[in-house]
Amino acid sequence: MKALLVLALSSLCATAMADEVPTDVAQQQPAIEEYTNSTHLDIAKVISMSEIPNVCEVVPAKMVYDDSKGQRHILRYSVMGNGCSNG
């Protein structure tokens, strides 16, 4: 009787696992695009921006945005840090 119960439960588990769709994080994340002066930007909605450190030098930054067609993009660019003073 126990063997029959184990067999029934294992087949139920196998069926439940077969319904799961494997997801690959690399396929879900868009490729990181490097910004240049000739990069055409089509920004409809900014999703997130990296925090700019308090240093007085050029630092890398990242912005995640959706374009006008709903496609998600990740843009890497350079920006001057927030740690410079003018006085």
C-alpha cells in the first residue's frame, strides 16, 4: 500500500514539475548598450538610474528604460561624479 502511495505521489510531483517553464535570466535581461555621441535614444519611460557617487571624477552610470515600442534597454554611460566643488 505504501509503495502505491509513493508511486502516486511521485507521478503527481513529476506532472507538476513538467508544467513549470524554465526561465533563463540571461534571456530576460536586455544586453547592456554603451552610449556614444551617435547613439539614438528613444526613451519613453525611465525605469531606474544608478546612483552617482560623491567623487570628483568621471564614473560609469547605468540607466534602465523602455522605448516607445515598449522594449526594455540598459544603457551604460559616463558622468561626472557629484563630489566636485566650484569654490
